[in-house]
Amino acid sequence: MHLRAEMAAGRGEGWRSRMASLTCRYTRDFLSASDESIAAFRAQQAVAFAAERQAWDLAGEFPTSLLTACSPSCGTLSTAH
């Protein structure tokens, strides 16, 4: 927060950014090393999303009965995964 205030006041001296690049190998290695935590997050995310959709349905805000599976080209939402 302090850095943001300093930058907004025009006193951002001393802060430097530098260009960085990610290689394909680094990215693959990172994803491989993070595979278990990524899978755990995605599983938790799917459960949370399903619960949210159910809450919407129960509240009548966005009934899942209106969502039908269709091809992506038709432009409607789908509950299919």
C-alpha cells in the first residue's frame, strides 16, 4: 500500500521494474511441480462453483433448468463440463 501511495504522489523513485521472460521449459517444470496443488485447487473450485450454482437455483436467481447443453456456436450457456 505504501508503494502505491508513493507512486500516486509521484515519489516512486527507487522502484524498478525489469523485463522477464518465461521459457517453455520453466513453465513446464513449474506446472509439473505444482500439478498436485493445481488439481486440488481445481477440485475445490468445482465444488464451490457447483454450490454457488445450486444456491442461485434455490434462490430463483439463475435457474439451472434454463441452462441446456448445446454446441458452443449457439451462444447459450451450458451446464455440461
